Amino acid sequence: MLILIALMVVSFLVGLIGWTVVTLVTKKESEKLIKVELSNMFKITSMFAVSIKTLIQILMKSSFTPKGNESTQIDEQLLKFVPPVSKKQEDDKAA
């Protein structure tokens, strides 16, 4: 069933491309409008490709980060709750 759907989509796209080329060549009054739409489709496709690439980079960065980074973040959060030790207290502990 999936192959049938894929064949229908490919057939539609081939037909649409053929129809566009034939209309572009034969109907000069539609040439400008077709070029504008093709340019819009190219821009949308390139923006979509860039968005997919950026999404993959974000997912890779968040999925494959080393475990060490998470522990240092937790340690930094815990240190915020611990009061700083003064120089006098350090000297008293060393003695």
C-alpha cells in the first residue's frame, strides 16, 4: 500500500513538472507568474532544509552531551546554597 501511495505522489510530481514546463514554453503570458511561483517554492524549500538542519543540530547537541556537564551544573546549583567559608574558618580547621 505504501508503494502505491509513493508511486501516486511521484506520478503527480512528474505530471506537475511536465505541465509546468509545457506551459512555460508555450504560454508566454504566464511565464512571469510561473517564474515567480517557482522562485517562491525554491525559497521555501531552502528555508525548510535549513530548518531541518538546525533542528538536527539542536537534537544532536542535546542528546549527545557528555554526562560530566550535567554533574557540574548540579554542583554549581548546590554551591549556591552553601555559605562561603571565611579565611579565619579555614585557618581554624587547618590548626
